[in-house]
Amino acid sequence: MLSCVLAIICGFIVLVIDRISKLFILNNFELGEGFVAIKGVLNIVFVKNPGAAWGMFGGKTFPLIILTSLVMVACVFVLIKIGKKNPLLFWSLVLVVSGGFGNLIDRIFYNGYVVDFLQFGFWTKYPVFNIADCAVVIGGGMLILYFILDLIKDFNLKKNIKSEKLLESDNGDN
């Protein structure tokens, strides 16, 4: 239970930091303006992203709002139904929802675009992103890890059941 409360607090903090950082960028930078935050590692540059990841589906604001909303509803549904049973699942879904909500707010209130400002200094061809994107990617990675661990657990369980059945059949033959 404590883990769930901490995850929700963390998700809220991520959302607040995302909003504050985007408002800072909007109020202090012109489009395309920026600076080197950590030389060779991180640049801050204001970009408007009208699409999803890597600018895909640019200008498709309504479908992106619908898709984001549906994903967030599905995540909340899973959180309520089974999320409390596994902390990794719970944390991953909270991060996905908080990041999704941060970008959804942008899309609704900033004419369909998302405020992006974080750019890798060592890989300037990589798309510019934001705090909400980080939360979604980290949460998504944790979700993949959850599914991998769950598959391994199921595989081991089936393997153990099969071994027990073999032992039972061997004992029955004697």
C-alpha cells in the first residue's frame, strides 16, 4: 500500500515538474531559442511538437487526444483492477498516466502541439522531448519489464507443474 501511495505522489510530482518546466520555457524562450545546459550532453531548446513521438502524426490533434485519453483510461482501469497486486505494474502505469496527462494538457490548451525542450547534446538529430515524455518512456520500459518478468514466472510455474506431473507418473509406475 505504501508503494502505491509513493507512486501516486511521484506521478503527481512528475506532472507538476512537467507543467512548471513547460511554463518556464513558454514564458522565457522564443520558438527555436535555447542554450547548452550541460556541454555535449544536454541542450535546452524550445520546440513545438504537433505530433506524437518523433513528430509522427503531426497535425492530427483530435486523433492524438482521443488515443492518449483511451490509453490513459485503460491504464487507470488496470491500476484499479490489478495494479495494487504488483508494485512494478503500479509504478509503471502511474508514470505512463502522469506523462500522458502532461502532454494531453499541452495538446488541448496549446493549439494541438506539445512543448518540448530537452535535447541530447551528443545526438542532436534525436527528437527534442520533455519531462512528460521521460515519464511515459520510463513507465513504458517498466511495463515491458513487468511483462517479461511475468512471462518468466509463468514459464517457471508451468515447468514446475510439468515436473510434478512427471514425478507423480513415475511414482505411480513403481
